Amino acid sequence: MSKILPPKWIDRFLSWFCSDHLLEEIQGDLHEAYQHRQQQFGKRKADYHFFWDVLRFCRPYAFERHSRSKQFLPMYKNYFKIATRNLLKRKVFTALHLLGLAVGISTVMLVALYLTHELTYDSSHPASNNVFRLVNNYRDQTYTCMFFKDYFGSDYDTQMRLLNHLKGYDDVTEACHFVPSHSAIGPNEKVFVKTEDRKLIFEKLLYTNTGQEFDSIFPQLYLQGNPDLAFSAFDRVVLTESSARKLYGESWSTKSLIGTALEIQKKSFVVGGVIADIPGNVHFEFDLLIYQQKIPSWGAYTYVKVGAEADISRVMTRLNTEVELVYPDYKQDVLQKGISSVALQEIHFTEGMLYELKPIANTTYLITFGLVGIIILLIIWTNYTNLSIAMYAGRQRELGVRKLMGARAHDVKMQILTEAMLLTIFCLPFAWLLVFLGLPYLNSLMEVKIDQYVMFEPYTLIPLASFLIFTGIISALYPAIIFSSKSLLRLFSSKLVVGKISRFWNIRNGLLTTQFFLLIGLMSMTFIIKNQMSYVQRRPPGFDQKGVLFFGINGKEKFTRLKNRLEKFPQVIAVGSGMVPGNEMYNQLTYTMKGQEEVLSDGTLIYTSLGSLQVLGIESDALHLLGGQDSVLIINQTAAEKLAAISGIPAQDLLGETLVTEPEWENDTFGNGQHYSIAGIIDNFDYFSLRYPSQSLIIEVFREPDWVYNALVKIESADWFDTVSKIEDAYLAIEPEVPFDFTFLDDHMNELYTREQNAGILTTILTSVCVILAVMGLIGVVGFITFSRQREIGIRKVFGASVVNILVSLAKNYVWMIAAATLLAIPFSLLLGKEWLKTFAYRISPDLWTVFLAGTVTLTIVVVVVVLQSVKSARINPVDILRYE
């Protein structure tokens, strides 16, 4: 019978570390013991004991004496001991490195967390790859929502018609729809929510009549209750954790909230469940989920979930074929362009759709932030490399002694890499703390929700540690190779030249020039962003926005009563209803001149009151006609120019001519479309965001509007707080069940560019971090150069050079490097700036002066650092320098 041998991998490990003259004896004894144990206790136990016996022999006396690669454990213990001593000995250098690494890596990590948050939108839902949102293509635009057949008059069965039809498809496993109150198609008003002892205001409600289906497609984590209970009957409400805390206090989790009664807008609801807060990277959000029979809107955001092997294009083809089963006469409307779908994970990145629930991601910003993160990493690496070279320039004799005592190049290299690795390990808790403390500020600035406790997750800790370790290795690799390869004579010399390629160029200068190039490019981009935002804020909007506030109010009767009250206040100049400038793009219509064949499709029809134009200070001679008629039609200059072009007449001759809107629509009154007589032409004003070019505005102005959904008030007051309080009292006297939620128009206009402003602030912060890191690295480089040129400085002083001459000599090389970096940064900065500015229809042109300004600022910083760092060496007595030469 053949012998059973021990595991080969353990035997190979023994052969690897054990000295040849001991191996045969030790291996024989261990094999003999293994055979004995195998026969007595079995193979499993024998393997276990054999493994531990081999580990007991893994000691220095048994190591192979002629193979240095086998002295792994004792050598690394020595490396770490010396590295720790050196780091503690050079406290200033260590502190400089720790600060730079901690600030730089934490900044990169914050950028990485933000990018991850944006790039993983809606990916947290199970089977999110199989979920799609239906969108309707109408005219030349795409609506993110589907309409109901009877619009606001649709009953429950009509609202469910599309979903019931889709559920009959084999490929569709589930379908749901909902409307958030704060969306463009929702009620868009705050509400009072009452418990037994509290009355609080809530803004974000989500209405659905497909509760079970909603939870099937978008499963929620229930902290109390479950989906079956929450959606067992209509008129139930599901609370988020935050809203439960707001309504019932911090001890809400100790109470049983299921079945508790709530009153919302005078309607009773029953609490059906409490769920965890909605993650920030989901394209919808809510505080209360209202499950009721009818959705309060003319349409809803509609979603389908298909099977794993299903093809969504097959579903959409069939739906468009059978569309009139859901929407009768759909195909007869020539403006209807069909129904399509958008994958759930693509919603956040799909541009050009109307009524989106959250701002979509700006890929230009994401790319910019990613590039800035990479730039910071490159600066960290070049800084670390330069600082390491500067430090080892002062330790070259120490390295020479180590080589003299028998250390090989490998040992010197490993010593330098070990010190770098140890420094990154020391840096880890500081970087972690900075990221943890910085997350709330990042959330506030970029309007995202990244939980602080993500910092305790392995998928965050591992990348953070990996960043640091990789930084340590990549940054110390070059000095490790250079210093380990130097001869004893070079190491004991006071002069050290590293990586010299030519008389004027070396690796250090290349790294510095690269760093200056990145810094100048980033600084130029910051200047461009600031100039654009300054241009947006300075550009006259074309109407009066100072002292104007607006708020919601439903119904002509309520508005009329409120207007009569407000006009009695001496501080109130005008009151109106209707047009509120400062919008994102919404639905447009087709229009033409009567008798013309060419039809335009970029018109925006606005219904407003005479009072709103008075509030905004928009004037037209046509408004005087309202004394004898109910309404007049005026158009802006853009619409006039387009209509004049298709009519072949001057724009001013359009007055009195007939404008036809929706000419595709056949009716009994006019035969086609809606006919208006053009009564006036006004100058262009910024009704939409400046991201869009000037639009054709077709404004129907009513003396008294038949329907009202908001109020605009122009006030002049020395005491704004008191005046607004009086307006609120007048409002609550008429509308006591809806909170008074007002906004100043100038604030509303500024909010259009919040993302751009925040992006500019973040870019400025990141640029500042880059400048700080670059200055820290420059301090080390200047110290190194000053050290390596001490003999030259001494000789220059002997021959009569002044301190100023010496400082100029030390600084002039940086001037050439910054000049080269500025020239290299010109195409980079201008190209990136033009790409960022594409998001605005009205924009500045990135100029060369921004790049030269960034170069000048960089040069100023460099000169200050060089002077402060070198002035001490320049003043030293040359005798003290040359006596040792």
C-alpha cells in the first residue's frame, strides 16, 4: 500500500524558507511524524498538525542563509522599525506629508463619492434594468408623463385604462403610476397635516392609486407595517422615517403608528406603514405616500416592469399599434408622435424631456469634477515625489552608510517604499475623518443626499485605503529607484542631480511644469465659470423683478377677494395673476399666420392678467384696448421676426393681422386652429432660463382672468417683514387650509442657476485645494534645490552677488516653467471652457486673458514661496558653506 503524503503546498513552503543543510533532516522528521498521526488520527488531523509543525520551524535560525529573498519577515520588521524612527525624527516633513495626503485624498474621495452617487441613480431598486418609464412624444417635444383620456375629469377606471392594458402583455410583469405633489403636473402646493396634537406643513407628497404595483416595482424598506397592510384599502398614507419623526417625535419607533388617523387638507387618512427614507439618488422623492382612488392631475408618471428575457421595444411596438384602445382618436391627432420608453437608470441622464421630477445630471460637470479629481491625484503624486526627493537629499549619506554596511539596492528601495507605505497608513484615520466631516457640506452644496454612515461601509473604506496605498507606492517609486541605484561615491557627495535629461531639463522640472499646467488650466476654468455666472446675474431680464413676490391661490373668486384686500395696503403697488418668469422649458405649440403654409413649432402660449404685466413693469400700447374688450394678444420680438419672415412683410406690419395657433386642429368655429388678432409687439424678456435661446412668446392678456392658480404682488416698503406678514394674514383669511408659501421673484430667478453656481463654488474649492497642495509641494522642491545649490550660493556671494541676485537666480527657472505651462494650458482651458458654456444659450466667450491671469496668479504664488523658502540660505555666510568643501 502506498504512503499518503502531506499536502504539497505546505511541503513547498518548508522548502522555500528552510536552509538546505537543515531541510533534509527537518523534512524527514516531519514526514515521519505525519505518517504516524495519519495512521492514528486520520488524514485531516495529520494535515492540521503538519501545517503547525512547519510554521514552528519558520524562524531565523532555519532560514536559507545564502538567499536574501527568503529573509522576508526579519527584513520587513527592520524596514518598519527604521521607517517609524525616521518619520518621528523628521516631524515637520511628516506633518507636511500627512497634511497634504489627508487633504488631497479626502478631497478626491469626496469627489468620487459624489460621482458614484450621480452615476448610480436608480440602481438601488431590484431588477432596475428591467424597469422603464413611458413617455409621450407630442409636437416636437417629449413628455415624461402620460396623460389621462379625460384629463382632470378622468375617473378611477379611466386613469387605470393604460395600466390595465399593459398588464395584459406577456412581457409586462407589473405597471404603476404616480404623481408627486411638487412636480410640474402635481398640485404643487404645501399642505397641512394634522395628528391629534400637531398641525404641521408638508411639501412633498406622492399620490398613487397603484400602491401594491408601486411597491413591487420600487420596493421600500418597511420599519412598521408591510405593503399588504399599507395598500389594503384606499385613503391610506405611508410615512417615511423622517416624516414619522416630525409628526410623532423622536420616540416614534416605540409607538405603534399603524391604524393611526391623519388629516390632510381636511380629508381623513389612516397610517398604513412607515418606511426608511428615500435614498438621494432616486429620481423621485416624497415625505408622505398617499394611496387614494383618484390621482389629482391630468396625467401621471407611468412605469412598466418587464421580464428578464423580455424586449421593451416589442412592448412599445405593440402599444403604439393598439394605442387607440386606450386613447381613442390618438392617431387622428397629427401632433401625436407616438409613445416610447426610457430605461430607469437612464432617466437621470436623458436630456430634453419636459416635466422631469429632478434636475438631470450635467455630464459636462461630472466629467469636469472627474478631471479635477484626477488633477488633484496627479498633484499629490508629483508633490509626494518631489518632497521625497527633497527629504532623501538630506539623507543621502545615511543611505550611503547603509550600502557601506552591506545593504543592497533592493534594501534601500524597500526602505524608501516602506516609509511611504507607513506614512499612508498614518494618514488613513485623518483622511477618513475629513471625508466624514466634509460629507454634510458636500450634500448641502450640491443638493444631494449621501449618508455620512457610508464611511463605515467596506465599499468606501477599501477604496479609501487603496487610494492611499497606491499613492504611497506610485509617489515613492521614482525616488526609490533613483536613490537605490546611486553609487557610494554619489551618495557621499553633497551634490545630487536626479534624472537629468539635459542642461535645462530634468524629471523634477518636468513634474513641476506638469503641476503648473494642471493648476493654470483648473484656475482658468474657475475664472470662466465665475465670469459666466456674473454675466447671467448682470444681464437685464427685461422686466422688473425687485419687490415682486408670488404664491399659489386656487380659483378666481378667492383671488378677487384677496386682490381687493391687498390693494388697500399702501405698500402694495400692483396685484396680478398668471405669468411668472424664470421657468424651465415647458410645452410649446405650433403657430403660423393666416393664409401661410409654413408652420412654426416653437411658440409658448401664456395666459396672464393685466395686473401681472403691471407687476412686472411690461408695457404695450395694446393694453389700452382692454378697456373695451376682455383680452388682447401680444407677441414678443422673436415671434414677430419669425412670423414676418414667413409672411414676407416687416414685423411692425403684423399688427392687426391674424395669428393661428395649432393650425392642425380642426374646429367648427374657424375651420382650423385658434385665431387671434395681433394687438401689440413687445421687447424680448427672459421668461425662460438663459440655458435656452430666446423663445417665441404668444401672450394672451385678460382684463380679469377666468381661472387663477397664482398671485403676483409688487410691493414697496421700508419694513419688508411687516408687509409680508400683512399679506399672509390677508391670504389666510381667505385660504385657511393651505399654507402661505411665497417666493420673491429675484430669488426665483437666481434659483434657475443654482446648479451652475454650486458647480462654480465646488470648482473654486477644488482649485483652492490644488493651490494649497501645489504650494506644499513647492516648499519641498525649493528646499531641495536650495540645499543642492548651497555651494553655488556660497561661491556667488564670495564674488559679490547680493541676496536679491541670488533669489532672482533661484526663481528664474520657475518663470520659464510657468511660461511653458501657460502656453500648454491655453488649448486645454479654452476647449474645456467652451464645452461647459454650451449649457447656456446666452454666454460669454472664453478669452486668452483668463489663462494668462491664471498664469500670473500662479507665478506670484511661486515667487512668494521661493523668496520665503530661499531667503535664509541666501543670507548665510559663505564661509559656513564652503569650509566643508
